[in-house]
Amino acid sequence: MRFHLPCVIFAGGKSSRMGRDKALLPFGGCQTLAEYQYRRLLPLFSRLYISTKTDKFPFDAPLILDREAKDLHAPTAGLLAAFEAIGGDFFAISVDTPFVDEKVMERLVEVYTQKQVDAVVARSPGGTHPMCGIYTMRLLPRLREMVEEGMHRLNHLLRVSDTRFVDFPDDAPFFNMNTPAEYAEGKERGSGKKP
């Protein structure tokens, strides 16, 4: 184990731009992208979960099912369910970012251990990456309020909280696969990679 934090892979998104559930697409020699992420992250964290709306995976993994309406595909709902299931701080990563490497995770964890902040989030020249970071229990009251009010903008939560953005010089580790073209590019980049 590398990091003394639980990790949650967020795989409950709508995948509207992909046209099908991206978490279930094959990747890196695994039957699904979710399994690829799960296998590669399992040795790194104290505990590992997948946040999802339903048990849709053809492999065994601890799941956190978010209780919000089935048609609500917002990361805030998944975050709230994760806090309630874990009862502590956790590392969050999106299922569609298979190139976030240990160096990125190590830097984020390092900042988290040094600073008393609400969240630690990756940022690169292309923008911020809210689904690559560490979320602390200090966010929970505000997050609950937001969800109750029907406000689901994760960037709003980060903006009104004590968030530490950690800058990385390269966009490449944060490449995410939202469209069929990006999936094809990701598969090419990841060819030969095993979890």
C-alpha cells in the first residue's frame, strides 16, 4: 500500500458524449475501464471503492451506491454518498482518467498531509481537475446543504471552500475519455499498459 487514504473511483456519470457507459468499455486488457482503474489502483490505497448508481460491473469490487435520483448524474451526489459510506477523507478519481499516475497522486497526498484545507485538487494548463483530488470531511456540511438545495456544481463547492489547487506542468496525465474519438486515442495511448 502506498497511500494511507481510501480512494473512490467515480463511475456513475451519464456518459452522454460517449453514447454508451464509458465505465463498461474495454481498456488495457481488462473487460471494462472500471476494472482497469480498480486493478491498477488497488495496491496504492488503504481501501478502494467504486461510486456508481447500480451494480453494473462484471467483476467484484466494493461499491458505494449513491442514493440520489437515478436520473441525477452529478458528482456531488456521489461525493455525499462516499462521505457517508467512508466516514472520512478520501482520494477521488474519475473512471475515465486512466493516465493519472503515482507521481500526481503522491504530490496531492503530500499537500494534503501538509495543509489543513477542505480539498486538494489537481490543476494543469488545461484547467482544474475536480475529479482528481482529495476531499475532506470539512466539506460535508456545505455539500449537504448544496445537495438539499438542488445545487450540484462541484466547481461552486470548491470555490466557496478552502481548496488548495496543486499545479502540474502537463495536461497529459489528466486526459479523460468523454467521446468516442477520445476513447480511441486513449486506447492507443494505453495499448500495452496493464493494470
